[in-house]
Amino acid sequence: MIWRDCEYCGGPFTTYPSVVKLGRGRFCGRRCARLYERYGKRNLGPRYESGSKKITRYCEVCGEPFQVTPSETAADNRECCGNECKFTLKTLRALERRKDEDV
């Protein structure tokens, strides 16, 4: 096996020389290959930058601040600081839906 640098993130990975001869073995994984196809070559992808910028959000249940990555903010899939608050919010929403259905 030989060591190579990923063409998208620059991270090291191993592959076989026969894979490189076939023109493959350019990326450390499928994620980097897809990102390269979508965005082209970058110095570093956002996932691999050291000290990537985190965004502070506040928990919907307890109000505590917590950190999320830009991709989590774009997907808007982090509303709570942890599992306990996430399950509490899920329960509250289910009770609200039942209440609306009963009316």
C-alpha cells in the first residue's frame, strides 16, 4: 500500500498502486470525492479546517448556549443542547399535536 494526499481535503490516506494506475485513489473517501465533484478543488474543505468556525445557538428547552458547525446550522437540525433536552422537546411537540387534534 502507498500513502497519498486527498485531492479535496489534503488529508493522508492509503491505497494500492494498482488503484492509482487505474486513475482512482485520488480521495480519502466517498465524501471528499462527492464534494470534489460538486465544488471542485479547494485548499481545505470546511470539515477539515482546523478551528472551523462554530456558531453559538441556544437550546429550545433550557436556554443554555451550545456550539454547532455551519453545516448543522444550514440543515437546521440542532435545536437542543443534548439528548435529554431533545427528548423533552419531542415529547412537548407530541403533546401539542394531540391537543390540536382533540380540539
